[in-house]
Amino acid sequence: MISTFFHDWKDSSQFRLIIWLSACILIIKLILLFGIPINPHAIEDWYIAQYIADGNGYSLSHGPTALKTPVYPLFLTPWAILGNDGKFIASALQHILWFCAIVLFYKAVTIRFGTTFAFPATVLFTLHPSYLYYPFVLETTSITIPLFICFWYFSEMSRVGRIHIFIPMFIGWLTALSQPILIPGIIALQFFYVGRGKIISLLLTAIVIFAPWTIRNAMTFESFIPSKSPMWMNLYEGMQNDVHAQEKARIESARSIMNDVQMEKLYKPIVLRQLREHFPLYIERSLHRSAEFWMIPDRYRNEMWSPALILARILPQIILGIGFLLSFVLVYSKDSTISTENQQFLRLIMWTILYVSCVYSLTQASNIRFKLDVEWLQILLLFPIFQAFPRLQRYMGTMV
């Protein structure tokens, strides 16, 4: 595998340009991180890592937690030992991982769609404003996307017989554990690459990845939690504007003394009552949250016309959103010139994005980061549009 990188470096000017571009960006971002410095923003994952580093177990302030799955907090734990300085080291590692992800992205797109599309697609991914910034944030997305790209690249490599299929299987399930909302998409892609004849292998590798976390949760909470706990919490967060003030106060009070698994029992009756009594309003809110997901969440509306938000979110959302719609039409067109295998692959990508959109629409869509887990996949969906240009068609198709 390493030899192929050296071969591409020698023979492909586009590959060299991608390496130089992403390397320059990496150096600039590391200078900004340590020179200004940019203090990395941290949320629950970092706090869990601090508790582990302090010898208090996989916990938050109110005891054991399953609010976050373990992949990212465990990645942060060695650096949490170093205190605030560890944040900078963790962020630097994320920038390096992002550099590696860009390289693997180019390689995977080359194998799947050809070299001509790989170059502009990788440039778009490399220069995407939100992704340029996001490694400065200590949040799961910063490792989920590199893992997902690594899974995709090794899946493509296994498809052409260059590595053993078990490698992408393990990485795929690790990606799913890192960000559980991606589980259906990961399962679909696993079957796409290995077929139904490898079901036992898929199950065994999934058990290896998920069993330790599931067993820990069963022993700690006496509950079956294979991913993470806050199902009812997410639904409640999306209904807060319609919840009675007394119930809100009770929830806030309980949060100060109960862990996230215990809190689920308080969220559930409130959510079910809201669904029974205000179902039409819930549908209306869900449609609004869908618009938030595909554009910008309400919390950023006051900054909507600021140059930074226009450049970082509004323009990418509009361009990639239009690309998604056009690609949907082209992929499902009876006259499509895309190979059958690539049509199947692109349909899986489309429905993965739509599934994630649906889940956040039904729960909450209050943060930009929710979309970023899958937004890079929309770049791949530009392939049918790219192929539609007659002068480029002869360069397209799957490279084996």
C-alpha cells in the first residue's frame, strides 16, 4: 500500500499538488493553533476524558455516563492528563488526522470515480471552510470523518483485492461506534462492499467492537445500551419551546443530581405526552428543523448575513444542496450513463444523508456540527453532474 503512494507521488502531478496544498494548510493551521494561540473549544467528550484521566471512570459531573460513546473520549484521555495544554496537542493531532484524511479521500475517489473527478472533489473537500476550522474543536466529528474516510478507502482497496476485507470491517464498526447516527449508513456500505456472503464476518467484527461498551453499560446501568443513552433527551430538546415552565424547572433541577441514563425516565413521559397532545405542532417543528439542518440552525440567525457565516456555511450549503438535488435526478434517471455499481454506491450515500437529516429533524438540529458528519459525502454526489459534461465523459467510470 505504501508503495502505491510513492508510485502516485512520482507519476501524478495532481496527487503531488494535493499533498502540497494540504501540507501547507496543515502547517498554517498548526502555526495559528500554537502561535496566536487558538484555544480549542471543548465539550462533553473532553470532560469525560478528564474524569478518566483523574481516575474517576467514564463519568461526568453526576456519575457514570453513556451520553457519549467511548471512541473519542478515549482518544482524548492521554492528552487530558496534561490539562489545558493537552487540548492543543489533541487539536494538533486532529489537524494531522485531517491531512491524512484528505490524502485517503483523494485515493478513494480515484479508485471509485477516476482521477479526473478526484482532483476537483479533493480540492473542494480540502478548502471547505467548515472543515478547515473544525479540527480546532474537540468534538466527535473531528475524528468521525477521518475514520469514515479511512473505512471507505480501505473498502475500495479490499474491493480491488489489495488488502484483507476484515480491515475495513473493523474500521467501519469503529466509525459507527464513534458516531451512532451513522450506523445504518455504515451497515449499508459494509454490505455493499462485502455482499451477503460475509454476514457472519460482519456480525463477529461488530461484536468485537461493540461488545465491551455494551457490557460496560449493562453492568453500570443494568440497561442494554449498545451505542449511547440520550434518545428521549434529544426528542425533549427539540420540544423545549412547547414544554410547560414547571416541567422545564423540574428537568433542570433533576439534571443537577441525576446522570443522563436516569434522566431518560423523566424525559420519556414528557415527550410522549407532547406527541399525543400536539402532534401537528411536532410535525411543523420537524419540518422547520429539517430546514435548519439543510441551511443554518436558528441560533445563528442573527449572524446570517455576516461574511464569515456566508462563506463558511451558507454558500457551501447552497452549492452542495443544489448538487444533491441535481445528482438525485441524474442517478435515478432512466437515461443515466453512470455505471450500475456507481449508481448503487451514490444511492447509498444519498439515503445515508437523508436518514441523518430525518433523525435530526425529528429530534433537534441546533448545531452546525450535526450536518458536518455527512456534508463531505455531498461532494461525492457531484460526480453525476461532473460526468454530464460531454468532454469529460471519456475520463469517467470506476477504475479497477
